[in-house]
Amino acid sequence: MLRMFLAVTTMALAAWTGTATATEATPTPTLSATPSPSPTLTCPPALPITGSVAAVTTTSVTISYSIFFRPPCGYDPPMTISLFASREDAQQWRTPVAEAVSGPERTGTVTIGGLTPDTEYWYRFSDPDGKRDPYVIWSARTASLSSCRATATIDARWGGGFVATVTVRNTGTLPLDQWHVSWRWSGDERVQAAWGGVVETVGADVTVRNASYNGALALDGATTFGMLVATSAVPDGLTLACAR
């Protein structure tokens, strides 16, 4: 009887020990944290850089610029300003005709020289890493050469108008094959008739182009045109601009 009790007790202890060991060996599951997604950068809806024509000469243009944002939404100076001969070339970044590099300022000016007088160029910006600005494609035109001078003489005047003669002289370094004279009226003046030139009027702005027979002027050569003008107040004189 004692022998049977010991055998049963031994078997119970063995079963209990196995259960405890198996329980201790079962690993406790660990909850792993789900990684949060990286924030998406949103750049403000504005141009990162802008530019405008600050000044021109016959052989240069000066571009003013302002860089509003730093990378990755914008740029860091110095910036390269590239000039192109046409808008199509500028759009494709094809064959720039001239380039200049800005200083370290985020707002400043850049002058590009060696250009052709009275010529339109298109400019774009890029940074030192070659990152090209996709937005700014604007134009700049060099100034015209002063190739002629126009002076006016009022030959006769009365209460309702006057007659004037304008002398056009070639003051440039090359012969002229055409010319035009322009000015703006200060009052209610209007050209009623003209001879020696073709008149174009837009509001107060007047342009007189050469006639078919007097557009060619040799060096220091001169020609004239005349006009009959109606007005309520005859001016003391006319301030004229002349160009090829």
C-alpha cells in the first residue's frame, strides 16, 4: 500500500514539474511599435526667385533679383543668370549667348555686358549645383544707338494752330536707311496734315516715319518733314526723340 502511494505521488510531482517548466518556457509576446511615416514637405505656393530689368545700355542689361526661399523650396546664392537669343531657346536652355554670376546676397543686381544694341534677350536663373529655376523666363532689350537727332521749328502760329518744320540729321557712325521721330503732345494738339513723313498717332503719342524717298541719310546728312497742327494753345517748342 505504501509502495503504491509513493508511486502515485512521484507521478503527480513529475507531471506538475513538466507543466511548470512548459509554462515558464512559453515566451511572452512583445508588441512592436508601428513606425510613423515621415512628414511630407510642402513648399509655399510662390516663386522661389524673381527678377526684373533694372537698367539697360546699348551693350548691357542689369537684372535685379530676389531669392525668397532656401533649399529645398528655393536656392542659395550665387545665382547664374543666362541670356538667350529667343524665348524658345530659353525654354529649352539651349545655347545661352551670355551669362553672369551674382554675388552672395539674396537680393541684388547682376550686369551682363557684351550685347548687341536694340536687341531682345530672354533670361533665366540657375544655382551653383546646376538646379534650374522652372518659372522665370522674362525678356530684356538693350537700348538703341542714338543714330539721329530731330529738331523742330515753328514757322507760323495763330489762335487755332501752327505749322512746323522738323529737321532730321544723321548723327551716327553709319548711313541710315530709315528713321522715325516721336513725341507726346502736352495739350489738345492734333496733326491735320503732314508732308515728308508718315504720321502715326495713338492718343497723345505721335510717331512720324520717313517717306519712301527720304529715309536714306548719309553721315551727317539731313532731311525735313512738315506738319499742320490744330490746337487751342500753341506750344513754345517740341521735345523730339529720333531713332533708326
